[in-house]
Amino acid sequence: MLDVTRIKADFPILGREVHGKRLVYLDSASSSQKPSAVLDAMDRVYRNSYANVHRGVYTIAEEATSAFEAARARVARFIGATAPEEIVFVRNATEAINLVAYSWARKNLSEGDAIVLTEMEHHANIVPWHILAAERGVELRWVRLTPDYRLDVAELERLVDGARLLAVSAMSNVLGTINDVRPLADAAHAAGAHVLVDACQSVPHLPTDVRAWDADFVAMSSHKMLGPTGIGALWARRELLEAMPPFLGGGEMIRDVRLDGFTPNEVPWKFEAGTPAIAEAVGWHAAIDYLDGLGMDAVREHEKTVTAYALRALEERFEGRLHLYGPLDPEVRGGAVSFLFDGIHAHDISQVLDEDAVCVRAGHHCAKPLMRTLGVPATTRASFYVYNDESDADALVDSLVRAEKFFAL
């Protein structure tokens, strides 16, 4: 089990008080906090070896390039990639998915082709495909949910029949549902479709092996796994990257430019136009080192324990007055816990909790189609991570008791 007291001490912001109370941060599904190791690594870059990468031949430029490419290799190892060149640095998972939509999909898909999505997808894995459908006449098909908030795979074989792509989240940012990617990928591949996995929620919380998933594309972000904002990655099979046209044009992504055209760089650099997020890559490297130091198996076991505790406490304290959305079995879900009181808006709950320095997210969580399936406009969401323990779950429950009493007046 994780030593959460020690872990909390690694995060400077968790020593802060808000409204005179200790900060209880329960919004890691949106963006995680950063340990000192990440902050220090980025500070060292800016203080000691900041320069642009891949260009200068002077010492600090070579140091910056080496650190940047070491970060790429670190990401590759963390997710089980075959080689660093399979990792394309992007701003976030949203850009990674858009890269696939604008490069691979626009080259390979045309009117009459189909893409299979699920009702639990984040807007980042829906809107790019709506844009493509409007532009190219591509059909969108949907995997529905079961009453216990899992994917209804009974119709999967029919849905992927004739499809070109299955795009699915590995873990729902609203429901916490963990999807078993490999059977989904097997079904898609058997039908001749490629598979894109939105792993933004799963990579920070579960041991990840993209080869075991047998995916074709995987999108992830640094900021949800203790790293900085402004950097993420697309992992893809190298042969797919080789065949895909560049996404953005400009400096760094070229090998040659002439008046009559240009020759793109090798992968992955042909997709990395312009000056990249150099210090952020180093920070992401440090975040991965921190997580590996904890052990991803230990991270997963800790989150199961804390989430199970929180779910039990919520059910017992509110006795049906609070609706929980997502599987109740911690074995098949992550630490994002969405809930709603009858007659109290999710945003109002979040505002009252803030008075107790309890940070939760309220809204549609960039998943409006899912909200419509659930029949609600919004939920309040508490999400647990490595720096949360049972005392944080207790603080959540106690604050919710106060909020319910407040709105009953």
C-alpha cells in the first residue's frame, strides 16, 4: 500500500489552506497536482540548460535535445511501446485524437465508411469525428451502455461490421468504468477496422501495455498523471505513422523545403512542427519516474481501496438520497465518482464544498451525450489519486452532509 502521508508531503499545494481549512483535492480526473520532483526538474531546465532542441550544436542545446528525447523514450517504456519513434509529442490527448482524425482518417476514410464510438466518450473523442462525418459523409455508430454503466457489447460484432475505426475510452472520466480494450480491439480487427484508444484517464492509474491492447493509436496527456500541462502524446504503430501525411506544417517537421515543394522529416518528428514543449517534456519524464517509484500496481490497489471506501461511505451516509453513476465494483472502475442529489444542482453542491476546501468538479465533464443517456444535465464528480486517502473521502462525505442540510433549509 502507498504511504499517503509521505506522498502528500511531496506535493507543495497540498500543504495549503483554503478558507482556513486543509485543501482536499478531489479533481484529478480533470488535472492532477504536481510533486516537487516535477517542479524541480522543470526549474532546472530553465535555470541550467534551456535552449531550442534539434537545432543548436552548442552544449546547452545538445543537453536540451538529449533531455527532450530521453523524455520520449521514457514515455515509450512506460506504456510498453516498441520504440521511442512511436511516440509523437502533442499538446494533449485532444490534439492526439485530432491528429489521427486529420491525418490518418482524412487520407483513408470517405463517404460510406463508418466509425464506431461509445456513449461514454469525452468530447475530444466525439467532436473530431462529427467534423469528419459532416465533411466526408462518414457514418457514426454508437456502442450503448448497460444498466450497470458498462459497454453493451452484445451488438459489437454488428457495429464493427464494415467499419474502418473503433474509437473507445479505456476508462470513463465520468463513470470510472474501465473498458477491457483487448476484446474490443480483437473484434474491430477481425472486421478490418483500426482501433484508437483514449487512454487519458487510464494511463495515470493502471499499468499500461499498448502492445497487449493490440491498439493502433493511443492518446494520453501528461497533466493527468502528475506532469505539466501543455504536453501529451500519440502512440501509433510505426507503419501507420510512416504512411500518414503531416498534420501541421512549418519548422522542425521538414527534411527539405524547395520552391516546388517539401520533403517531410522522419517519424515522429514529421508530426512535431515548431518549437516543442521542452521543459514540459522533462517534467513529464520526472512525473513518470515518480509514478514508477510508487509502482503502478500499488497505485491501482491503493485507488481501489480508497474508491471502495468512498462508495461505501456515500451509500451508507445518504441512504438512497444521493445517486451514484458508475459501477459499484471497484475491480471494474477507477477513482472518478460521479453523483447527484435529488433536487440540488451539481454546481451548487460544488460551491458549498469549496467552503470546506473540498475541490470537486461539477458539470457535464465534456461528456454531454453521456449526460443525456443518464438523463441528467450534470453531475458532481470527486476523483481520487495517489495523494488521497480515507481522510479525504471522509472530508467529502462530511461536507456533503453540510451541503444537504444547507439546501434543506
